[in-house]
Amino acid sequence: MAYSEKVIDHYNNPRNVGTLDKASHKVGTGLVGAPECGDVMRLQIEVNPETGIIEDAKFKTFGCGSAIASSSLATEWLKGKSVDDALTIDNMDIVEELALPPVKIHCSVLAEDAIKAAINDYRAKQGLAPIEDTKKHY
Amino acid sequence: MKLPIYLDNNATTKVDPRVFEAMTPYFLEDFGNAASRNHPFGWKAEEAVDYAREQIAALIGANEKEVIFTSGATESNNLAIKGVFEMYEAKGKHIITAVTEHKAVLDTCKHLEKLGAEITYLPVGIDGLISVADIEAAIRPDTILVSLMYANNEIGVVQPMREIGALCKSKGVLFHSDATQAVGKIPVDVLADGIDLLSMTAHKMYGPKGIGALYVRRKNPRVKVTAQMDGGGHERGMRSGTLNVPGIVGFGKACELARLEMEQDTERLMGLRDYLESELLKLEESYVNGNIEHRLPHVANISFKYVEGEGLMMAIKDIAVSSGSACTSASLEPSYVLKALGLDDELAHSSLRFGLSRFTTKEEIDYTIKTVANAVNKLRDMSPLWEMFKEGIDLKSIEWTEH
């Protein structure tokens, strides 16, 4: 199966690979997927508590090229966004941007889940209730 | 050195130029139908087919009359298993096979289950080997067939054929072997191995695609299979259809070359394979899948833990290999063969299969070692699982969100 140019670009030059201090109260960490399924994404955001703006985002992903590209793209989109705006990122936006084929849609779902998980982790540290995921995939 | 490098020789091989050369006259000049008995075009074709039959029989220690031509190993497996079931159904309905067989065997058995057959799917050990004691315990009075592959297509593990053959003989049960990966690569002798039916194909041994054969024993015992393809009664009535003469000539030539060159090919390929393997095993947390003693000389199946196979293949796009990861399949299930060994799914997802050929060079292997090692290191730097492993976190202690 051929990958789109954007997937290949993100795969060859992944943006924002790395690790933030998960103990920091400014950092939210989302770890989603499972090794048995062949995809695990860890996405982290560093938020300025004053402004609510995501000032940094990092990822590490175990998975296929599309999974790596989806998480790389997600970190790019997250940086500079407010936490509230970050919640509006939809997996189909990722599918469209990376031209993912149907069998790879789950990679984008995983990236969206990772964003939500990271935000909820951050909210928990701020003493806020988690955002319920009301969206149904598939 | 030309890129990309082809190391997927368990999927198919390049046709040997000598095989190609042998085939060419049978397209444009000697194009006759081997069944045309009344003119020289037919005689020439028949002569070529007879000669190829001898070349093929010689490679596996058979008599040329025992070679039934088919379109390939999938058809041979279907003909052997369905043909035996139909022919011997009155004697019993029980067939024994194993979970690591090729789909051409497993799905044929599933089909027969719908028709009333009872199938035992034997497990394998962690090294991929079948226990002969397990087979013995599974044999029942109504067992008519044991069907087990000679060598596995994913991990290259070679089963103890001689012991299994002797066991089947002592119990009066027919023994079929899918020898697709073994014939032409390691010595196969249907008499010494006690095999009654044997499936083979040309395109895994430097011959053309679309031609294969089923060996059907004629003596001690005389085995019969019910035809699955009805028509003109070719191939002793077991497989109708006009013979693929150029393909058969190529298959014959490929078998002859294999017989003459197997020893030297094996020595060279095993050296290259062992070199590839030992260099790649220098990477931390990398493991060989399958028994390393009883294995085809040209195959290495290696898992690089904490790296996903499909992602890895993307990083080594100049090298054609296969992965046990099935990220592309809708089910997201990794290789059922690796799972049958009892491997963790994550190890199955992390595997690559390297299959070398007669045409593989040392230079290509050097390039492969360097490229794969760089890719594994790069992807591990990107892998959250690798980071956790390095921090000493037990991945089994984490509650993963299955999806």
C-alpha cells in the first residue's frame, strides 16, 4: 500500500518527538492504544496555566507510519492552541490532512483519543473534572 | 548494487535465467498440446513434459509417473486433502493437521469440516516444532490423513518428517506434506521420509509462477485422490486440463538446477543468513522466532521488540521483506503463525522475515544490516514502549486501552 506524501514527510521528519516532565503540574500526558494491537501513542502537552495556551507538545509512538504521522501532526496542531480549542480537533481532520485510507482511520482515532487523554490528565492536575467523550467513533 | 533489494524469497523467487532460457522455445516454436497424439507438435510437447517429469521426480526421490501437474501448491494442497477425503471417506472422516499450516491447508480443512470431516488442529511448541507424540495421541481408528508442512513459510522451521512418516506408516494413515518452502532448498526424499502425497510449486525455487505438482505415491501403498477438476482425464485422471508446457519445462529445469546446486547454495546462503542474523541480534531486545537448528538455510524471522513491523518496513523501503505485523489488515491481527508459537502479540507485531535467494549478495546483506539497525534505533527513539522499558517499567503492569 502506498502512503501519501504527507504521511511520508511526517514519518521521515517527525515533529516534536520527545518527552515532557510528566510530574509537572503544567504537563498533561495521554497514553493510548495497546502493544498487542500494534499501536501505542503517548502525547504530552505543556499548558500555561495563566493563559490556558498549549505552549509545547511532544509525542512518542509505537506503530505504523500512519500512526507516527497522525501523532506528529497532532502535536503540530496543538502547539499555540488553547486547551478548549484543542478539544475541537477531530480525527477526520487528521484523516483528511494526511489522506489516510480507510484501514488507517484507527490511527487518527487514536491520535484524537491521545489529545483528549492528555487534556484530561492536565485538567485533573488543575483539579478540574474530566471532559466526557461523547463522540462515538466508527 | 541495485536498489531495492529483494529479501522476500519465501513469497516468490526470481526466475533463474537458465530456467527462462529453457522455457522460451515452448512459447513460439514448440507450442503444441502435449495431449495431441497425432502430430509432431504434440509429440515434441509430450517429450518435453516427460523429461520435466523425470527432472522433478529425481529431486524428490519419486518415480516420474507419480508426479501430477497442477497450477501451484494451493491447488496441490486442495487436491491432496479434498481428494483423499472424497476417496477414503468410507474408511473414516478424521484428518490431522497443525495450526501453523498455510491457509491453503487450513481453509481446505475448514471447507471439509462443513462436509462432515473431523479435523484435529495440533498445536506447536514455542520453537514451532510439532511433537510426534502429539500426532500419535491424536490418531484415531477413523483417521485417514495427516497433513503437515515440511517447512514453515514464516519462520522456516523444518518438521521431523521422517519420524512423522514412520509413525503414519505404522498406523496405516496417509501422510501428506505441503513442501512448498522445502523442495529445492533442502533434501526431500518421499521414500525415506515416508510421504504419500507432497505439494510443491515452481515459483519458490527459481521457476515460473502458475505451475506446481502433487506427488501421489503409486506403491506401498498405492494412493488415489478424487479429481477436483473434471475434464479430459489428464494426469492419470486426477487433474484434467491442458498441460502448461512452458511452465512444466521451467519447473523441470528449476528442479534439475536445485538438485545439482543445492549443496553449494545451502552452504553460501546459510553463511549469509547466519551473518545477517548474528549482526542484527547485536541490537538489544531482538529475538529469532522459531527453532534455529531445524530451519531452512535461507530464512531468518527476527522480532525487534518495541518497534512495530510495518513502521519498520517503511523505514527500510529499499529492502523488500515481510512483517508478521498485520497493521494493514482490517482485523489488525498479527501473524497467526507467530501467535501459535505463544509469542506475545507485541513481539509478533515487531517481526520481520528475511528470505535470501541464490541471487542474494554479501553486499546486499551488508546494506540490509546497516539499514535495519539504523531504522530500529531511530524508531526506538520514537517509541514510548522503548522509553518505558529503559525506565524499567513492566509493560504488563500498565492498563492499556484496547481499541
